[in-house]
Amino acid sequence: MTTLVELTQVTKTYDDGAGGRPALDAVSLAIGSGEFTAIMGPSGSGKSTLLNLVAGLDRPSAGRVTVAGEDLGRLSEARLARFRRSEVGFVFQFFNLLGNLTVLENVLLPAQLHSGRPAQVGARAKELLARLDITGLADRYPARLSGGQQQRVAIARALINRPPLLLADEPTGAVDTHSGEQIMELIEGLNREGQTVLLVTHDAKLATRHAGRVITLIDGRVDDDTRFESSGPVPESLVTVRIPEEQR
Amino acid sequence: MSLKFGILGLLAEQPLHAYSVKARFEDLLGGSWEVNIGQVSTTLQRLERDRLVEPAAARGERGRLPYRLTEEGRKALDAWLTEPESEPQQLREAIYLKLLLAARVANGDLPSLLARQRRVYLQRLKDLAVLEQKAKSAGRDDLVLLYKGAVLHTEADLKWVDVCAQEIRTGSDRR
């Protein structure tokens, strides 16, 4: 497995003048190509900071962030912008779709900014809409869609430029439970097809159900890094229902 | 007391002898519980003594006696099914005892115990998802509910471990 994301002694301190605890504190970790990794941790543990650094939306105060062979700290703003368009797709909790554009226009937007060939881009958009089961919504506007549908559109938009890395920050946080499960199943399906996924969530059930690895951050540090075992069938005796004995 | 009512519930569907009761019980709980045949026989005898069940026919093959529910048994079952359960909370897992002892015994390393316990709970959540999916595919919606219950309990255990770890961290910050 080749390494796609690597953080080496990464510290991020926000300049709030308070001189408080760093949001990330000397974090080192590597994520392989094709992995589905969930980042968990309580509020303020540094999850979103980590995601923003990997996305090139922010720069580390110290240490090195490398994604797809690019040392993000060394890139100029222009090259960083290009990196964000081609190497990462970002899915947000609140979808962040543009309300005055149709579904298809929203999905196509990153490709237009990336100056892809129109014919190929059109085919890719069609393929994604079909893959995410929203072909029938292509001409609708986001305001007319349910949360679950909007998040599917956001995933299609994130993947239009075929980025090697999909980042998702609480992608099910603003949708109902059932839609949330569907969204996660879609993301897991994309991962099975080879998409590397880095997911931030506070939901242990979703994280363990769909990801192969869970990294837990506490106070800006890696507290735990668990890769799940999937050897052999799970015994039904994992759950024992206790039937109290008759006393008399 | 649940074995008694478990048997009454199975007999409410059809008359059964002790061995069928055992087999049906195990199937009902999806293999998550193995019941002792002696326990079932004794309970059936007590139920007969209390007139909640009665023989449904003469002894059959290998002397097996089928039982059915009496009117009184039906009433007792109906009453039990509508009653909520208010047994005291039972924290039965050894981790609770370990937690108490590790905090007192010298060299008891509580943070690393909690971290390892957390991994166990994460793996359990993953495994329960597999069982839930298996039950769903098998059309066993009742077992799906059982596993959902187990998932929620494990989520609570996981939160509890996090709370313990948090308390220990803030405790050592204060010192």
C-alpha cells in the first residue's frame, strides 16, 4: 500500500492571542492509498483542523503535511489552489451547494475551474449522477432537495475531478438517520472501488461500521489508532441474553 | 423469572415438550444463549404445579410429554408482557471491578487499561454490525432489534470509557 497522506510532527496553533493549547500537537500519521480512515474525538480535539490541513485549506504552524507526494507547506497559494481542485474532494456537513445553480451545474463547477475537456467532464458528471442515484435530479435546484439528496450532489461534486483523496467532515451530521446510513453506504462503496476516504465523525457506530481504521484524537494528539480485524466470521455468542433462573 | 415466562410465551404458540422448548428458545435468541435441558424440565414441572401449564397429550416418543398453556398461564403471560422491567441495573462486566481496583492498586495503569478497553468496544461495534446485517439478510427482524440494543449498550460503554479517561486527565491537570 503506497502512502497517500503523511503528517510528520504537525502542530497547528491558532493565533488567538491567548497562547492556548495547540489545536494539533506534534501529530504524526500516515494513510495508505485505498484506506477508509475515520477520525474521531470530542469537540475541540483537532479533527477538523487535521482535515483542513490535509485539504490544503490551512497550513501547519510546524511540521510537514504531504498529500499525493506534494509537501503542502512548500506550495505557493496558486499551486495550493490547483492542488485542492485536483487532488482532494471535500464533503461538508451542510453540503455547501450553490443555490442559484442546478444540481448538474453544481457538480460541474469544480471541473470548469479545473479546465477539464467539456466532453469528458460531461460524461464524468453523468456517470457520477448515475452512481449516486440522482440522475433524475440534474436540473433541479438544491433548495428543492432533501438533505440526503443534497449530500449526494455534494459527493458527486467532490469527485468530478477524480481526486485520489475524498475528505468528509461529518457528512451525515445534517441528515436523518436513514439518509445518513445511505450516504455512508455510498461512501463505503466508493472506497471499495478504490477511493481513499478520510472521514471526520463523532459517531462511533458509523465510524466502526464503515471504516477499516479509526484514529482517535484527544486534545490535539493521537490517542488511539485502531485497525479492525476482519478475519473469520463473527460468533453469534458475541451477545449473550441472560435468562434469570427460576428461584422457586 | 424470565425463563418461566419465556416458556409460557413459546407454549402460547403451540404445545411443546421440553426438548422442543429448548430448541425453540435457542432459535428465538439466534444462538446467543444455550439453555440447559434440566433447567427447562424443572421449570416446566413447576409451571405444571402452579397450574400455568398442563399436559397436552399422553407421553409420546421416548416418554416425552407435551405441555400446553392453561387459561391461568395465558393470563399470567399477558400480564407479564405488558409490565415494564424494573430490575436493578446490573454492571456485570469485569471492567467495572478492574476500574475500581486499578485506581487503588499500586502500578494499576488506568489510562492504558481504558485505551485498550476502548479498542475492544470499537471492534465490538464493528462485529455487531456484521451480526445485525446477517440477521437482516436472514429476515430475522426480531434479532436485528436485539443487536441494535447491543450496539446502543456498546456505544454507552464507549462513552463511559471516554468519560473516565477525561476525568483522569482533568484530575491530573488539577494536581
